[in-house]
Amino acid sequence: MKLHTVLFCSLFALAVSPHAQAVVGDLTTQSTVVIATAYGDAIFTTNFTRPTGTGGFDPFLTIQANGTEQGYNTSARKGVFDTNREPQRNHEIQLKDLAKVQIGGVECYSFVIDINEPNSTDKSKISLDALKLYTTAQTKQTTTNVDALGIKRFDLDSLGDNYIKYNDLNSGSGQADIAFFIPTASFLAGPNAAKSTDYVYMYQQFGSNISANLTGTSQGGFEETAIGYGITPVPEASTLIPLTGILGLVFGTNLINRRRKAAAQSHEDAPSA
């Protein structure tokens, strides 16, 4: 499904529903999904361009456990929850480190996830059930109360119990499987705007809605998240359409298609010379 169509569907659902409903972002059947949140629309896609010649995958958040798994990036020794490999591949990042991209006129921070699940058909599916971002001046945190990490800047579940489905059919690790984009305004707008030197903590939880192994035990490798340097969704950001223009585009496109079909039918029905 094309990205502008997905965006339209998200916008239409919000317009016709008086209460926000839980949304399942199904990346097993679509290449791009949009989740509406109180912090702006988050975009998740498997259809994106990757930069070349930039070295290996360099994660700041690494999580691994059987069944469900969760954690946030911290360089504190032994980490928290199910994080691994501190501080080399699990550590703090600062707001000034994040990469930005323009999508439909909206500036977003860009991230990528390497999903390392077995490629067999009964063990390759997984769900991203929670995604939260916080900023603070404090480093090396060890709290198990996630909402005490700092000022909350984004929450995938702010308007409902949302989650992302994914089927990891890619072999090997060290490559980006999913790119996701968070509006920068949720960090930079208002009197409590984050400072460029603030630390960014990202909390994730996997496997609550869809286990990576349908028998109930995850056997995959690390779930790793990195900053999306040079990552651009397809179609390119410059060609995407802002949300305010989507409604007119969709109905306008339908009208054009109907006229084309009518013209083609008239040509077929016309008597030959």
C-alpha cells in the first residue's frame, strides 16, 4: 500500500471515530503504517533507502530475552530489564545526535530496528508492543519505573493499546529491517522543549501480542535499534504529501481514474472506420 494511502486511512479513521481506537500496525501485509498518537503521527516502514559506505549497524539499544522482552538504553553496568552489551551497544544518546528527515512537510527524527528472529515460518513473527521516548539531563539511569526516566516526549500507546506486527524473513543480523519516524515537534515545541544536550532514553517492549515463537518461547537474537542516519522512506520525503492535502488527493485521483475508464470505454464502443 502506498504511503499517502496509509496516511489517508489513518486520518479518516480519526475523523469518523469519536474515540481513538487501538491500532495494529501490520507490517506483515503492508510496507508502511501510520500510528496516530497524542505526540503526532509515527510512521513505521519496511520500504526505505539505506545509505551506502557508512559502516556497520551501530545500535544504542540492544534487547534480548525469551518470550517477551523489554528495556531502555543506558550505559549503566548490567543494564535494566532485558538489555545487553552495555555500554558498547546499549548506551545513552543525546538529542543533538539524532538524524532528521522531512516527511510530507513534517520534520521527524529517524530510527531503524534490526529484528533478529529465526526465519522459520513458526518463529519469525514478533510484535513491538511499547515504544516510549524521554529526555533528561541525567545519565546512567537504572530505574525500573520507566515513566521516571524524564520528560515523556513520545508514547506509541498514548491514544490506545497500539502495537506493530512484523514477520522477520530477512536472514542475518546487522541490517535495518524497520525504519520509524517520530515528529521532532514532540521534543522541540512548547516551554518545556528539550535541550540539544539532553539525553534521550528509548523504552521498548516486544512479544506481548505476538511471540517470536508460536510455541511460546523466543529463540531469536538481539533486537537492536540505531539512529537512522541517511534513512529515507520510499517514496522520497520530498514527494510525500502533507496530511492536509491527502483528502483532496484521494478523491481527486478517484475522479481522474473514473474519467479515464469512461474515456477508454467510449473508445472501445466507438464504431471502427
